[in-house]
Amino acid sequence: MPNADPFTDALHEWIESFMHHSMRNFILYAKEKGLSMSQIGALFHLHRMGTCGVSDIGDDLGVTSAAASQMLERLVQQELITRSEDPNDRRGKQIILTDRGQQTVRQAILARQHWLDQLAASLTPGEKQQVLTALQILTARSSQLGDGPN
């Protein structure tokens, strides 16, 4: 439904286009690697956190620890993560990305960003400067809003 504000409408259109293109390549990459979105989510969580436990991943993905554990076992079998005893709590497991897992995350990020390189290459130097200025303003304002609820 169109908004009364053309600026807001343009932002909505941009976000829709951005998400469509970036997620399309991301999903195609995941399918090519035989990974589910939950598995990719777990890999990205580990990429951000460095190491964590099964329940941390389950909480992040909104699944039970049992479901997370089964999903993680498949990642262990694919040699994307290692699961070992937590040195601080022998009852828990410590999950870490392997080098292959790190490479998979990097490739997923590149797959998601590839279309941006194509888009940037299609812009003139003047258009790039306009967009750069606008993005800097939007980034500054969005960081001022914070992550709180609307």
C-alpha cells in the first residue's frame, strides 16, 4: 500500500529490492552447499560469537537444545564445526567453526554481496557520490535510533 510520503515509499522499494537480490544469492549458495537455513544460521552465530554451547545456538535459532544438537551433528559430519567438552562445564559442549566452516561463512557472505558489486559497477561516478552521501546519512541516523522497540 503506497504511503503518503514518497521518501518512505522509495525506502520500502529499496529494502524490498535489496532483500530480494541478496537473499536470492544467499539461498542459492546454501542450496548448492546442501545447507538448511537453520544450519547457515548456526554457522553465522558461531562466526559472530567465536564459540558457544548447544543451548546458545538453540536459543538464537528458536529451537530446542535437542533439535539444535541434531542439526549441529550434521554440521560436525560435514566438518564445518567441532563439538568438544566445555572446559568450564564437563556437562556442556563447546561448538567451534572449523577452517572449512569459516570458509563456508565467508563464501556465503560473498554470495550475498555479489550483486552489490554488479550494482555498483553500473553506477556513474556522480551517482555513486549521491548514493554514498545518502547512505552515510542513513547509517548515522539509524545508529542514533538504536535497536529498541518501535
